[in-house]
Amino acid sequence: MTELDKPDIIESNDLSVVDRVLTEFINAVAAEDGYLEISARLKDGILEKRDFSEAALERALFGVEQ
């Protein structure tokens, strides 16, 4: 596995319980073959933008633009 192929693992030190759970979920998604793009969208939408709307989750999981 090259450096570019490694998942973008998020460190969970000093995070709230909710953020640690979400981080573990996103890291688990990133560890699966073929799911790096989905994990990046989840990280952006859920952890960074804090958008938990149904539309945002659908975009992150399925790449669907509305």
C-alpha cells in the first residue's frame, strides 16, 4: 500500500464522545476497499460542517447531488 492509498485516518484524541463515535465510524468506512471517497465525504459533512440533515447524509453516502 502506497502513501496515497492509505485511508485518511482521523485521530480521536481530545474529542467529545459523539465525535469519537463518528470518527471511529468514518475510519471504519475508510478502511474498507473502495470506500475512501465516501469516508472523505462523511468527514467533510459530518465532522467538519456538522451537517446531520438527511440530504447531507445522502450526499455523503451515495454521492447524490440534489
